[in-house]
Amino acid sequence: MELHRYRGRQDLARLLAFCSAATAARAPSRPPWHPGELAWELRGHFDEDRALYAVVRDGSVVGALSLQSENMIFDVLPRDASLLPRVLDAAIEKARDAGFSRLETETPDDDCECQAALAAAAFTCARPGWVLFERDLIRNPPAMPHISGFRFRDCVGIDAEARAGVHRAAWSALGYMGITRESKFSADDYLSLAVGGAYDPRFDIIAEACDGRLAGSATAWADRASGVAVFEPVGVAPEFRGSGVASAMMAEAMNRLARGGMRRAHVLTPHYNAAALGAYGKAFDRAGSTSIWTRVL
């Protein structure tokens, strides 16, 4: 096993291919990484050297590892699960070299193999993590949404600053979750999403009020190789919250995804985000949960 560090855009394609393979291999379960989630994580920074590694075995990428601010995301293909202990050992060593005092990661509550590897590496389950939702787009496509006073459209040809602005409006107003921060998402960040081919503006849905104001956005990432789509991110501007816009945007996206050949859609949210839990519960089936595991270094 070798770890190959991400050095820039030239390393992107094979990591996206791994994410797609992992998504297909774990279906219908949700993998730690989907191609869209990797593209979203790297938005605006595709050419930067970062603590993101491809796990390579016999010349093929069979896993991935990310270490950012003491937060670890890792995965290997199910057939290569025997590598999990080695990946975790490498992560601990690199975290120590970076001066981290602890490591934190998230794992599905039904993934006994991953939990066993974490426990063997001296991680402990610390607290609840995320709630997972899914929808079978073949057997159970959603009804077309209709909310008086809004229309739902995609982002084909949208003004980049307007698209970035509606994201900032939603993600700079998180006080209801005890989070105080201002989103820096820019037009350039939005335009960068086109890198790598994971983003399709036809599945990026915005809600527009009758007076022309943009009320919210829901970005769906369609992975054609696996037939699985994920939503990341979904947000509604404060003045439009409680109107049903979030679940309606996602329903619009899922109808488009189904027509485009996608078979399943996923979304997740922190266990304490009551607003998202309610919105997602209207458009999806609850599919599981995750927990946060930690280790002091």
C-alpha cells in the first residue's frame, strides 16, 4: 500500500474515479465520499497541494484519506477492507507529524468493519454525528413541487454572482444552530465547480420568489457510473425559511435526476439540525445515522 498526496488538478480525475467506484460498490448504502462531495470539498482550490491522499495498491487507487484541521475522512473499497488498519496507522502518523493533538472522524453506525478498525486503532465513539436520508428514484419518484409564489429553475446560464449570493445568504445565517460565521463563497468558487466534470448545472436547483429574489439553492451531484446522486449543499435564505422551499427544490432536482437515469439520491445533516431534519423528512426516507469517533494523539 502507498499513499500518493494530492498535488493539484492533475490528480483529481483518479480520485473522482475512486469515489465513483466506492459509491457503486457500497450502494445502496452511502459511502464516505461521492464524486460530488469531493468536488465540493475542493471547490476553488483544485490546484492546491493539500493533505488529501490516494490509497494505491498494485498501481490502482483503492481508497482515499483526507486530514483537515484534525478532521479525518477515509475510505477504501470493500474488497480492500484489509487495508483499513494500515490507512488508520498512516493517518495517525501524519496527524502527529502535522502537530495535531487529536483526530476525529465519522462513520456509519451500521458499518461494523470500520468501527472495529477504529476501535483497534484506539479511537472511541464520542457522540452522535449525522442523520442519513435516501430516496429510490425508480420506485418512488417525488411529485413535482408547487409552492405558490415560487418557481424552481436550474442554474444553466445563471449569473455566477447571483448564484454565489444566494448561497452566502443561507450559509451566513446559522445562528439557529448556534453557529456564528459568514460564508465567503464567491462567484469564482461557484465557477470552479465545473472542474472535473462532476457538476451539472441542470441538477443545481434554485428557488426564485415572484419578485425575482433568489430564495434558496439545492445542488445535486449526479454520478452516472453508479446511478447515485447526493445533495451538497442545500440552503434557504432566512426570510424564506419555513415556506417548504428546501424540500420543493430537492423534489424538483430528484425529478430531473430520475429523468436523467439516476436511481437513488442521498442527503445528510447533523443530528441537531431540526430544520433540515424536517425538510429532508418530507422528501426522503430516513436511512440511518453516523457517529463521531475520536482519538487523542
